Amino acid sequence: MRKFIYLIIYTVLSLAFITCSNDDDFSSDGNLPLTFSSDLISFDTIFSEIDSPTRKFKIYNKNNNSLIIQSIELMNPKKSGFRMNIDGENGSIISSVEILKKDSLFGFIEVTAPSSNSEIPILIKDSIKFTTNGNVQYLQLQAIGQDVYIWKGERITRDTLITKRKPLLIYDSIVIDNKATATIEAGVKIFMKNNATIEVHGSLKAEGSIEEPVIIRGERFDKFDNVIPYDNIPGQWGGIRFHPESYNNRLENTNIRNAERGITFYASNTKYKKATLINTSVQNTSEYGVLASNSNIDAINCLFSNSNGTLLTLNGGEYSFLHCTMANYFSWFSSFRTKESIIISNNSKIGKDTPLDKCDIINSIIYGTIKKELALDSTANTTFNYQFRSCIIKAEESTGPLFSNIIWNTDPSFLYLNNEGYYFYNFELKSPSPAIDKADRTYSERAPFDIKGRSRLSDTNPDIGCYEWIK
């Protein structure tokens, strides 16, 4: 009886072994193809001689037979700079890779773009050749390579022109010394590594144009979770800081985005102009957009948008904001923002209070997602001069001469507000916006064109904000 039981157990195990063996039989049929999670592995802009992020893909065997991939070959790695890892194995040629039926393997791709000595981005191509039972298949690879000047701890000690021949990649900081002026010509792109800052002790003049703006942003071009462009993600670099001894700064047609702290203006002598901002945007910051203490600043046709903290904190000084849009629809972090978009104060919180000698906000929009987007924080016995004229404001309604022709708590009807969840925004106006034709034309004569160069002084009244609505 015992021998019979052993015989049954032996037979069952033998059958199981045979079944498993049959399951793992590898076919030599050349008509059984592989499939891939994508036919093209593509990288957005990568900088020359700097390792790219890693792209992941999958190799599928959807057939009813297991296969042996005879070879997996990266066709031109020395020229293209691509590298691969298949199922944990590195190399430009990998042989005899098993892939069971109805199974898959992981592949990983990286690239280091070669230097092209050109300001123009170049297209880099390569392919991976898969040979299975004589059946040849190709997976295409491509990347956009961009040559850059790499600056690490750069210090500008004399008047310097930064040209657009190649973009700049900043590793830690640019320091502009006192009495030195750095001038950035139109079309320059400055890419900032994590925590990098621009420290201005002298003067910074960004001379962008509408057609060729100056762009200062984070350095990543890939996508978060392969979906959301990193260009839409806040908090990727430190910010720009204008120190107390810095005056006569001018940012024109300049786009600053993805920083932790967009622009910081440290307290200075308000008899001298700290900065003039024209057609400039500060967007998508994780801490604040602009923080100014006791400074003399003018802003015309500027966009301040989307910050986890304030868009503008103005503490003491002299300010003028004409035809600006301040729109806060920040929605990145799990905690909802609680600070108003605009805080105007003469209360330093530390040390002595700072007089607010002037703060004129005219023909501008202050709007966002929380109940109140404007806070006025004053302390007694210290100058607190401000006025709002012809604005759309989301806040508790106020009356009196300091608020003139205000449209309270009415949605400005912005064109596009993250409609598809990729964190794209467009703060132009759409009809029927309450901002259309509601600006004070007298003040618009100081800003006859909007941030995109479109005329405001047509037969109708100008529109509130930095964008003029065009039919």
C-alpha cells in the first residue's frame, strides 16, 4: 500500500514537472514578435555632457510560447550617447535574454548628449535592435540636445553682457558685485539647478523683447510621472535676491518661473529706484512670488501668478503697479494655501515699523481661489499711503477715496485654468469678462500696449489687467 502511495506521488510530481517543462519550452518560430510599451523612447531637451533622467519601458512577450531574444543591440551608442539596461544587465550588446510567455521585461534608457558647439538644439537619434529567432525589430530613441555654458559659483565683478549664443546652466549661484552691471540680452535662457540663486549687489538689466523674452527657470525638461511637465512644477531653484546696495535694476519682457522665492528685494533707500519691471512675469513659486521691504519699485504690464504663499508682499516703501494681473490658483501641495495673494504693510514684525509712502495699484486684477486675496496690515503712527483705482479685487468690500471704481468679488473670466490637470494656465481674458473696457484710460496712456504688445488705445476703453482682450 505504501509503495502504491509513493507511486501515485511520484506520478503526480512527474506530471507536474512535465507540465512545467512544457510551459517553459522556448519556441524557435521566427513569426512570434515582441511588443513594446512604446515604439519611441523620447527625451525632451537635455544639456550637453550632462546625464539625462532615466526613461523606463517594457518589453512584452504576448505569445503563447516562451522566447529567447538572441541579441539586443544599441546601434550607435558612441555617436548618440545613449545607454541601455535590459532586465538588470548593462551594455550596448546583450545576448540570450529569456522572456517567458505572457511575460515582460523592464528596459531603462539614459543619454548624455554630445557637445555640438551650436546655439541651436540638435535632434539625436538611435535605435535598439531586437533579434528573436531571426525576426528583427527596432525600438527608436531620440532626444533634443542643447549646448550650454555651465556656470558654477560665477561672480560678475565688472560690467558684463550676457548674450544668447548659448543658454546658461547655473549650478549654485551668480553673484553680481556692487558697482557691476550684468546686462542680459533678448532671447537669453538661464536654467537654474536645485537651490541655485541669483544674488544682485550691483545692477541687473534684463533686456528681453516680446518676440525674444529673457527666461529664467528650473533646468528640468522631463515630466513628473511621465505626465506633468517639470516646467509647471514649483520650487525647483532658489530665486533672485536684490541686496540693500542694489539699485537701478530693470527687468523687461522677462519670465521668471518655478522658483521657491521668486524675487526678494531687501530694504534700501527709497530715494533711489530699486527696480522697474515691465512686461515681466513671476509664476509658480513654492514660497512667495515677490517680497519687497522698503523699496522703490514700479511695475507695468506684469503678471504675478500661482504661489503657495503670497504673490506680492510689500512692506514699507514706494510702489506703483499699473495694468498688472495678480492671479493665484496654486493647487500643488496637499495643504491648501491660506495666505492672501497681496499683503501690503507698514509693519515689519521685527524691529521698527517702515513707512509705506506710496502704493498705487491701478487698472489691475487681484483674484484667486481663497475668500480674501488682499490684506492691508497697518500699524498706528506710521505712514500708510495706498490707493486702488479701476481694479477687480477679491476681498471684503471697502468704500472711500482709497478705493475708486472697484469691481468687487467678480470672477475675471480667465481663459484657461488647469482644465486638464497638467497645471497649465492662461490668464488672458475671455468674453464676457467684467475686466473688458473697464480700465481708466488716463492711466493706460502710460502703458499703451499690453504684455503681448497689443494696443490698448483703440476706440474702446482699455481692459483691466496685463492682457488686452482681442475679439
